[in-house]
Amino acid sequence: MSAEPLHLLIVEDEAAHVEAIRRAFEEAGTDVQIRAVDTLREFRACVTEQPPNLTLADLNLPDGQALEILTNPPEDAPFPVLVMTAFGNQHVVLDVMKAGALDYVVKSPESFAGMPQTVERVLREWNLLQRNKKMEAQSLRAQRFESIGTLAGGIAHDLNNVLAPILMAVEILREMITNEAGQKILSTLEASAQHGADLVKQVLAFARGIEGRRIMVNPIHLLHDIQHIVRDTFPKNITFSLVPHRDLWTTTGDPTQLHQVFTNLCVNARDAMPHGGRLTVTIENIVLDDVYADMNPDSKSGAYVMVEVTDTGTGIPPKDVERIFEPFFTTKEVGKGTGLGLSTTMAIVKSHGGFISVYSEIGKGTTFKVYLPADTTTKSVETAALERAQLPSGNGELVLVVDDEESIRSIAQATLERFGYRVLLATDGAEAVAVYAQHREEIAIVLTDLAMPVMDGASTLVALKALNPQVKAIASSGLTANRENTQAVKAGFEHFIPKPYTAELMLNILAKVLHEPA
Ligand SMILES: Nc1ncnc2c1ncn2[C@@H]1O[C@H](COP(=O)(O)OP(=O)(O)OP(=O)(O)O)[C@@H](O)[C@H]1O
Ligand SMILES: [Mg+2]
């Protein structure tokens, strides 16, 4: 496996300038693949073929101005543009920045020589910008979700007023119409109106938030029920297994509602496996700490009973994953699904003080994890908290943390330092390699994200191994499939940590890898 080089596209009609930039990158030793074109027309052709990581464009080109790239960007190919101008004219600079360039460079032998550093800085700013955009989108989604809830609540209320008289009228008509055919029609009418009323009830529950009983619930009992339903009613080409861990904690809630949560998830799993497959339900106790909670905004630290529902079905396309919890979002045929299952599920779990996470891979399957707060009065929950207080500490070992997300870096750093480690940080693979080269004698272990722009975790490891074949490295990733895990180990990582992770998990794995013989 070779490291992924940086793709740079230069749009410049002066061959000498392109040459100067090439030389600068060569001297800096950056792993870069440079393509150079003369005109905007060629630029467009080139971009559709393979979008670069960054475009470096001369302002004045034979067939137009580089501003066009910015004001009229190629679709689906977002990348930063760095504009080069012959003079540092104020007006020009203003135009360039207004058009959306991340930066501009006034051409000179010095600026050409410094291009590798400039490019690195611009890429870093660009990544930051993309991340902020993502967060904005997330908050917009949350708002939209809320307004959909309000809207649905309003409609449901009106529909109730439509359906109630129909149902009452059916009662009266039953008395008046005595012939068999008439009674049949009335039954159909009643069943349909009743079905409508049930749907309305679900929507209302979703919109108002769910209230219910609060009694001690042992999830394993619920899941035994579900097991019966599945075995009796699901197609035989779906294999079901229930894997309860030992000494499970209890939770407090409404058994009927929780039953509905797991039924919804299992039914969805069934529908996702029209040709059969495996449906696995695992239950285990889990303690989440602040480190975990900081990485996952939906969660709170504490003790949970976690129920994991995994299928080997179609998977959910990334564009849909963000929408599946919206009411009425369905990909099923009309009449097959109403799109209320998951929105109700989410509302119930939230009203129980829990949260849900989902992981899916197209063609491989989907995992839903439902976290329900454990009853903290349980003796074993206390013990677990105590055990957690005795986490394995470091002894001043130096850890290099590589992650493109600022929040993850700072959480990891704070935790490691609190538990006796020293920390160096890098925001991407290239920086990690540079830092490692400088401190290689001191760095005891590297903890790196797998999915990073420009140079991913696996490529980073290859580069680190070139510096030191004995390097110890742990991979982490937000994609928690087993596949990631095995791939990470194959790539030569000692261990894999799924994100978000707890301090406990991170510290235990660090201690284990550090103390095991090389
Ligand atoms: N396990 C799964 N595998 C693949 N896709 C899923 C899975 N679970 C949910 N989905 C997707 O999410 C959508 C919404 O699910 P949800 O349960 O809310 O509604 P539904 O199943 O379509 O209808 P309803 O549950 O109201 O009958 C589904 O239509 C499907 O596209
Ligand atoms: Mg459903």
C-alpha cells in the first residue's frame, strides 16, 4: 500500500512559473502529484476527470480570469483555490477574496519557494471551513426536524377530528344497516378509519413527546418476547440470535413502549433482508464517560444498558442516514411503510433519557445501538463506577495523537495528560510524519484517526513504519464496523478503537499495547 499523494492542479500559462513551483515542492520533499494546464477550458476537463485537493490558478489566463473558477465552481468537486497574481494590487486582491479564494499569492521567487508551506496552510484552513459548514448543516437539520414535529402534530390533531365522527358514524350505521353486504362494507370502513386513528396516535405521541409508565424493566425479558415474535412471524431465511451478556443491569421505563422500540428495529431489519440474512440482538452493560459524551453530542455520560440490533441487509445510503429518524421518511412502497417507525423509536428512547446511534454500510448491513440509562441504584452499577476510578495511568510516556478534528484532539490530549501521559498533536498524516521524524526517540506510541483528508491513517502508518519499523500505533475511527477493525489490524496497527470511545477503553488499550513485548 502506498501513501496517497497530494493532488495539486496548477492553471498557469507561464511554464517557468510552473517549474518554479514544482521545484519548491521537490525541495520540500512533499509527496505531491502536480498536474499543470494552460487554460480554463483544460482546467474544467481535468477537474471532471479527477478533482484535485487544491487548485493553484494564475489570475489572468489566456481564455479568462481565475475568478471564474471561484464564481462558477465545478459541481460536486469542492476544493480550495489559491490565486496567483502578478501584482499585489488592492482591487484585484479584493475581487479575488470576494469571489471566494481562500488566499492569494503575489508571484515572486520567494512566494514560489514558500508554496509548499502556503499550500499546507490553505488546506488546513479549508478543512476547518468544511467542518464548520458540516456543523451548520447539522444544526439546520435539527431545526427542520423540530418544525416537522410541530407540523405533524398540527395535522394529526386535525385528522383526529376528521376520523372521530367517521368511527362514531360506523357504530350508528351498524344498527341501521343489517344486510350482510352492508355490514361488510362497514367493517372495511371501520378498519380503515381505525388504522388512520392509530397512525394519528403515533404521530401525536411523536410530536408531543412520549409519556408513559416508569417501572423497572429488565431488557432481557422484553427481548425474549421479541425473540418469540421473530421466530414465529419472520421468514425462515432470517436467522435470529439473541446474545445477552451476563449480569445485565435494569432500566426504568414503559415496557410497552420499549417493546415497540425493539419491534420497530427488528421489523426494519427484516424488511432490509428480503432475501434472508442474519439478525443479531446483543445486550450489554456499558459505562460512558465524559470523553465519550464530548465526542458524541447526543449522549450523556453514565451507565447504560445497550441493545444492539444488527442486520446483514441492504444498508442505508449515507444521504438517507441523516433522514431516517424524520417522521414520514420512508423508502418503502406506498402501503408498506409510513416512515413513523424510527421517529417514534427515537422519541421513546429520548423520553427514557437514552439515545440511539446508527452505523450502516451499503450492501453489508446496519447496526442500531439503543442506549437506555441503567438504574443507578443497582449494586453492580456502583461497582462499575468504582472500577472505572482505577484506570491504568501512564508514566510520562509520549503519545502522538493524530486527528483532523480539533475537538477529538483536545479531548484526547486532556484525558491522556490527566492520566500521566505526555502528548504531541498532529492534524493530519503529513504533520504526524513530520512530528514523528523529529521526536521519534521519545514517542512511545501513535494514536491516529483512520479517515483523514489528504493522507489517511493507513498511509500514515506506512510512512511511520518507513521511519521506524517498530513503531507502535493504534487506529481509531467513527466507522465501528468489524471490517474497519480487521482492516486496521491488517494495515499493521496494534489495535483499533471505535469512536466515540471512553477514557476507560483508550487508557486500557494504550496500557496493553505499551506493555506488551514488541
Ligand atoms: N435496518 C435497516 N436497513 C436498511 N434501511 C433501514 C433500516 N432501518 C430503517 N431503514 C430505512 O429507514 C426508513 C425509515 O424507517 P422507519 O422505520 O422510520 O419507517 P418505515 O419502516 O419505512 O415505515 P414504518 O416503520 O412506519 O412502517 C426505511 O424506510 C428504510 O429506508
Ligand atoms: Mg419501520
